[in-house]
Amino acid sequence: MKRFLVGKRISLHSLTEADIAPNAPYYSWLEDLSLDVYTERSAFPNSPKRMEAYFRRSQDNSDLILLGIFDNETGLHIGNITFQEISWVRKRAFMGYLLGNQSFAGKGVVTDAAFMMMYYGFTKLNFERIYGSVSEKHVASRFICRKVGLLEEGRMREHFYSNGKPADLIMVGALRREWMAEYASQAVAVFEQPLWPSE
């Protein structure tokens, strides 16, 4: 399979119909409630129809870009990273990510993926702003956001509920001019070989 964004440890590229099949790892991640402690992704059971609709929407590249995170050494599909709520006119997008294969947890692969995705967003897609949100209780994800330059911008009180318990939702974001000056070199270091210049 041709890799789209190639890093030193991981690569990001489009998914195929085989990647969303009921016997594929991705399908099982959305049915694993232990992976959904800090999100609202699995409020309802997964289904082939749901997977197919999301996949087809991502193929349009209109308001959603979905890339799989693949381990270079094994070729395993270990997670996903997305740009959602894309506004091409206002040059902004919401970034989200999911690490499905927990044997890769704590190894920095999501940080690598986020750096690669943000560099891609700011330099190739011409976004001026990339933003996201994270539960105040999700310590690991908040650490990733800080490391890749998604700065805390606000708080939505008791916006997120998990098992009936409320938590604040932390809003994070990055502006192109600030991020390129401070974080672009770190992002470039993650790539095996960037395919385009930063300016």
C-alpha cells in the first residue's frame, strides 16, 4: 500500500474498505468501551452501516479527512487521526485522534501522528487554525496536546459525561503563524522525508 505521509516510525494514509470491515481492528475499536472512557464515540453499538457511512463521507474530503495510523515496522493499523468540521473558506479544522492498538500506548506514536497531521494541515491544506477538545480527566491526551502545540484556550464546564460523572471539556487550538514559528521544526523531525517545503 502506498503511504501518504511517511514518518520515521509511523505512516498516515487513507483507509480501504478492508480496513473498515467487521473483522478488521478498526471495527473492534469502536466496540471496545475501554477505549471510550474520555469520549462520546461509542454511545451506541457499532454497525457496518455506520462504518460505511463514515468511510464514504471521508472519501469526499469535503468536511472530513480520515487517515489511518500505521506502524512502519509491522504494517499494523494501530489508530486513526482526522480533520473534522473543516471550513475551507475560514481555513480551520477540528483535529481528533484514536489509538486503537493499546500495545502502542505510551510510545509517542499519537504525538508523532499529531505533529505530522498539523504540519500537513498548515502547509499543504493552508489552514490558519487547527483546534480540538479533550476531557479534563484525560491526562495523557492533554499532555499530547501541549507537546504538539495545541494550547488550552477555554473550558466548557461539565460538558462531558462518562458513566454519569461530569467533567469539564478543555478547548485547545493552534494558529498557523505561531505554530510554524515554534513547532514546525519538531514536526519536520518526525517525518522520514517531508514531501513539500514549509514555506
